[in-house]
Amino acid sequence: IGGMNADGRSEDIFTLSGSLDDLKVRSFCSLPAGFVPNAAEYHKGYIYIIGSRDGANSLLRLNVGSRQFKELAPCPGTLVHGSAGAFIGKVGDIVLIAGGSDFENAKPWEEGVKSYFDKVWAVTDAGGRLSCREVEDVRLPVPLGNGCAAGDGKTMFCIGGMNADGRSEDIFTLSG
């Protein structure tokens, strides 16, 4: 999903399919103009994509069947100048966003100070009405971003990353 190439930023989404001996790469669709992806998670026919648009935090949901995007309201109390390095995964029927970093007081080129988060947010779909809320009683053990996430549907693994103290080699889990 998106990324950088020799010509600059790419807004293309590609699929890989087939077997190892016959792997195919196909164009799937394009991101909305100006959207910069950070991380994504597939869940029940949708791809949830966190990133930024025009320097502001943004959360998209792509319907894989119709290839239509829906922009969700930013999660409350989240990043201000564009999300970076948040972990995204699913536990049961809930998509979780955890940690991440941002320049809270100003953009980086305006001498903003980078901050890291320990908060966890849940993205839910109640009858087609999407919402994002902070999970009040759950936190990462330390503020952390810029790692990666993997999971099996029951447990989300937050792997490595960094914070104001430097690089982390820890692996944390979120589970229901």
C-alpha cells in the first residue's frame, strides 16, 4: 500500500497472489490523493489504513470488494500532525491501533519535539457506523512507535520500535 519509488510517492495498492512458483503482482487500486499510509490491517473484507493527509492524522477503511474508501474521524486524543509508527492489528472482532509518534507542539520543520504514545484505540463497526475510541484501561508498557505488528486474530504482537529513550528490542502483546 503506497510507498516511495524513484519518481516520488506512490499511491498505488498492489496484490500478490498465486503460489511461490507462480507469484503474480497486480494493480488493485489507488489511495486517495494526498494520503500517506503508515500501517494497515485486513479485517472482515476491509483494509484499515492509518496514515496522514495534508500533514494531519487520518484513518481510512477500504472495502476490498467495491474498492471504495471511507475516511473515518480521527481517534480521539490521537496524533495531531500526522500519524507515524503506530502499531495496528486485530484481536477478535476489534481492530486496534497502539502507540505511535507525533510532533505534538509543532511540525518537525518548525522545531517540533517528537512525542511517543502508550495509548491503545479500538476501531469498531456497529451496524455500519464506524467509530474509534480510546481503550481507557489498556496501555503499552512504555510509550513506543516505529515498530511492526503481527497477529493471529487472538493476540496482537507489537514488535520492537523506538521512543525517546532509544531503540526497543521488546515484544509486547495485546489480547482479549
